[in-house]
Amino acid sequence: MLLKYLRNVLSLLLAVAVTVGTLVYAFWDVDFDTLWGTLRGSHLWPLWPTLVLLAAFYWFTALRWVLILRPLGRYGVGQVTPSMMIGFGGNNILPAHLGELVRAALFARRVKLKVSGVFTTLLVERLFDVLSILLFYLLAVVLIHPFPESIRLGSAIIAWFVGALLVSLFLFLRFPDPFVRLWDWISRPLPEGLRQHGHRMLDQVRTGLHSLTSVRLLVPMAIYSLLKWLCAGAMVWLALYGYGVAIDPGVSMIVIAVTAVAVTVPSTPGFFGAMQAAFVFALTPFGVSREVAIAASFYYQLAQWVPVTILGVVLFFLVAPSLRQVREDVEVMQQET
């Protein structure tokens, strides 16, 4: 119990430190009078197409999750959407991406599946997201001239990392037995319980990734992934256009890529600080001022945070069991995984 308490305290301190650090970076050398004037001068009309794009973003996400879940059962968009939106809303108000755990626990309880199996499908989602964002990112690197060298270096590092991940996943799906034997060899010094837990995890990951072996499922999943992130890039473009700044669509995808990396860093709920730092880092090399970058980050962030959080909270009270039960389900899932 003491170790769990200390771990939680350290996680909180790290999240606060990261949030403070990213806010300091984002607001460093900012003229606050100019920033306030920029914020006051925003146009509200881009909010309407932004909300339409936001709805499309989550619709494509739901369609893709239905396909990813196919090895576990056949479900419709109406069945997956409540848990999905509760999870995304939870990420806005809970630390450490706990909304993902809530999402998996709620859906598993509703359709009577193992929570760990559902959680594995969310890892597949992240894989598709990373690949889609990386594809747009690399296209922007090729098409935008001149391209900032600092961001180009980051793209090369990410490309190598994702390439290694893809090769590993392909080999695992094609030849799982060597991975099992490798785990047996590595886990020899471990207690038998931990060794068996590792075997269960490998089985669950293989089941969750099974949808990747079907071309009939793989192609539409890839298409939905690309479409959802095109919607996100368009929302970034609209956020900047709300302040009278029209950027190259490729730069919008650069912002999305940097933002996707930033929100994986431990931070306080809502990703405030990380989002502002990502916009500043990605936009200032292309001639956008810090003040406009920060204003656009709030425009983009709040246009999503407010409706998604409200919808997630409403759906939670409509379809979820008690808060205590959800907490217990999440704890069970953490033990399983």
C-alpha cells in the first residue's frame, strides 16, 4: 500500500513538473499584451466546421474500433461509441491516460469480454494512429520546402523507431513461437506466476493483433485511420485561420504529429501545457509567432475538450455502473495487464 501511494505521488509530481516545464517553454518570451489582443481577435465561425470535423473524427474512430474488435466479436458503432466517448472524455479529466482503462473496462463489462483483451485492441488503435500520423509527417517533410532541419531530424528518428516496431509486429504475428521461446529463456529467473502471466500477455496481444492479419479488415482500418487524422489536420488549419493565419496543409500535419508525441508525455489532465508547447515548437519554425501559436493551441484544444468532456460525462452517468464498480474494474484490468 505504501509503495502504491509513493508511486502515485511521484507520478503526480512528475506530471506537474512536466506541465510547468512545457508551459514555461511555450510562454517564454511571449508578449502577453499581444497574446491577449490575439485571443480577443479570434473569429468564431471556424468553430462550426471544427465541430463537424470533430464528429467525423470520432465517427471514423468508432468505425475502426468495430473492425479491430472483430476477432473478439461483431459489434456495431452504436455499441462501441458510448464506452469510447467516455474514455476520451476521461482522458480530459483523469491523469495518466486513465480514460483508456475506463473505456476498456466499461466496454468489456457491457459485452462480457475479458478486459485485458479489449485493452489490447486499444494498442492496435495506437499503432494505426502512429502509422497514419507518421505517413502524413513524412509526406510533409518531402513536400514542404524549405523544411526546418530540427523537425526533419525528429522525423528520421521516429521513422526508424516505427519501422523497427512494424518489423517486430510482423515477425510476432508470422512466427509467434520464437517469441514465446525467447520469453521462456528471459523469464527463467522469475517466479512461475510471473512467467505464466507473460505467456497470457503474449496470447492476449496475439489475439488483439489478429485483425492485422486480414487484408479485408486491414485496408478499411487504414483508410479510417487516414481519414480521422485528415480531420484533425483540418481542425488545426481552422484553429489558425480563426486568427487570420493560413498555413500550408502539410504544416497542419506537422503540428498533429508533434502534438501526438507531446500528449504521451506525463502531464496533468487535459494536456494543457503539452498542447501549447507542441504548437509553439511545430509552428514557430514556419514563421508563426508564439502568440498566434499559443492562441491557436487553445482554440484547437478547447473546441475539442469542452464537447468531448461534456458528452463523456453525460454518457458515463447514463450507461456506466457505479463509480466504485468502474474503479474496481480498472484495478482488475491493471492486475491482468
